[in-house]
Amino acid sequence: MYRRDGCISVLILGIVLVVAGSTPLRAQTGKIEILWLGQSATRITTVSGKVIVIDPFLTQNPKTPPQYKNLDALGKVDLILVTHAHGDHLGDGPELAKKNKAPLYGPAGLDQSLQTLGVLPPELAPRMNKGGTITPLGPDIKITMVHAEHSSELVWKNPATGKDETHPGGEPCGFIIEFENGFKLYHMGDTALFGDMKFIREYYKPDLIMIPIGGHFVMNPKDAAYATNQYLKPKFAIPIHYATFLQLKGTPQEYMQALGSTSTKVFPINPGDKLTF
């Protein structure tokens, strides 16, 4: 079952999620909440109530609902994931990490720069890399960093000079999150079309993808539809990374039209909408 909150009606799809009877009461509901906040910014509440925030570009994001520009509105954040160093993805990540004492995991080069520049201490900017799997929220939630085809420069304002500097941001990535009930989310971050998406499907088998469709910097709707139909073949898809800036012209309607007849259920939600799986 999934539920979509906000101004959008509730739909029943008949997804059956089985959770062991020995888990806490909330886990027995088998629900994962996905809150999309514009661009790639996403708050995820796991089956056991842990909160993961991905690419928290919020306070300067023109599409983020006003209430979420107050970072306290996210509630207690347990973990932050950043797909690459660009400002519309790293965003408010360092502030959230310090506010919640929550580690920010991103590409190794990005977290190294955040440490070296004094933006975050090492314990809040732990390094990892593609192919690595981490379990900072416990053994039942597995997070794996996978490839993305993009760039990743860190632009940092030097407080001594007041000038912007460009520093290494590591290699861009996506994240596969396997939740307590076995449901798998593939947050693709920013990426072009690449052939190893087929490997990601075959090996990781994501149920839900959050896929960029805006074009110019990322896949356009036609590219994203090809990735969905030919490579990833997920049960569900949420289009992201569109309409935030003028160059990101792709739309969910164009994506769905390019998909044609497909077994993938697409959720063309608005920033601030929630889905539960």
C-alpha cells in the first residue's frame, strides 16, 4: 500500500510489506515515508522511525515549501546523504549535520574537503566511496554508494577573503537504500544516462527510483524514460530535478509520455507532497 498526502488523493496499490513480528510497533506497519522538497531534496522516514535527508538544498531552493526553509521543520535528522558537491545538493547539509549531530556522508573527496576547510569535523564528515555499504542507523538499513555520471566541484566562500574558491568535491554518486523490510530506493542524484544502470537493476534490484528529468545538467525526459524502461525497470518512479532553474525544462508529463506503456508506476508529485510505501 502507498499513501500520498497533501492535496492529492489516497490510492491503494496493494503492495504487501511483511515485517517480522518481533520488531517495534511502528515497524509492524511496514511503512516508509518519502517527503520530496524540490530539486533532489528528500526526507525519508524509515520503518523504524529513523530520518534520512538526501541533498538538503532547502533554504535557497525556490521550490521548497516555505515551512521547510526552517530547518527545524524537518524534525530530528539521524543521517544526511549528499550525492555531490554542487550547492543545489550539498545545500544546508553542513548546518543540518551540526544542528542534529548527524553524520553527512558524501563522496570521499567532498567530505575530505569539508574536513580540510573546517566546515565540518571528521566525525560529521565521514568518508566513503562508490561500492561501499554503510549501516550507521543499524544493521537493518543498508546504504550503498553507486555511480553517477556528472561533475562535483565544491564552491566555498573563504571567510578571510570573502571570495569564492573552488575545491575538490569527489566524484558524483547515487545511493541505494535498503530498508528494514527489504524495500529498496535508488536516489539517482544528478546523472546522465549510462549503461551500468542496467547493472544497478540486475544487482541491487531497486523498487523505487528518484530520477532526474530536467535536462541540460542531467537526463532529459526522453533519456530518463529510456533509463526507466530499458535499464532500471522499477516498480515505482518519482521524477525530480526539474523546474527549479530555467535550464531544467523537462516535465513529469513529458517523462510519462516518453515512457509510453510501462509497468512502472510514476508519481508526479509536487514539492511538499509525501508518499508512503
